[in-house]
Amino acid sequence: MLRRSTWHTSSAPKSSANNLLYLGDVVNLRLGGFAVSNDKIQRNPEQITRVVRATLKGVRFMKTNKAETMAIMRDYLKISGDYVEKIYLFALKSLNEDGLVAKNSLDNEIRLAREQLKVKDEVPESKVAEWKFIKDVLAK
């Protein structure tokens, strides 16, 4: 998100800031995810499944309980009512109910990581993503 000014806390004066662009509308990148070691996948797959299930439940809650979610955001982020709905709407744009990531989004992430880390070799999706857990949760 590109802005002319920053978000203000409830004690800050109001701004006439306008959103110029939501970056997620033009750049296809994920905004979150889980990282676990191969050892954790082998030793405790049930825990990973529970975390994925709880996360998806939280996303569904956010999308279906706007007033409650905004109250939580207002308290947790210490922001005024004027800004909480804008933040809520931006958050909704970055979340999907199935938790899956578009292939081109993951490809962009891999490309950017390779550039930053100066990795010359190709990195296959299978080296960085394990979709088994989320697919199992979605199937139930």
C-alpha cells in the first residue's frame, strides 16, 4: 500500500491522507504463511494440521464477523475508529479462505528470494512449499 502519510493512533490528529494504491492489486505476492522444518513435518504433522485448521477458522471469522473483528483490531492495534475499517478492508484483500497461494505468486516469491540470496540455480516449488496439510484440512 502506498500512502501519502502513515496510519495514526487514536491520540494522533486526523490526516487527510488518501490511499493512492493497494500494492496487492498490482504485485502478486503472498503476505504471510508458515515455515516449518522438514524434521517438524516428520515428527509432528498433527500439530501442523491443527495450526492450519485454526488459521483458516480465524480467516473465516474475520470475513464473517466484521464488527467483532474491527473491535479486536481497534483494541490490539490501538487505532481510531476512523482508520480501523480501512485496515480491515485491506486485510480482507490479503486473505483467502482456502489458504492456497496462486502459482505465479509463489513463483514471484521464489524469484525474489533467489535474487536477494544470489542463488543461481532454479528452486522448484517442491523445495519450498508443502501443500499436503492445507489440502487435507480443506478436504474435511
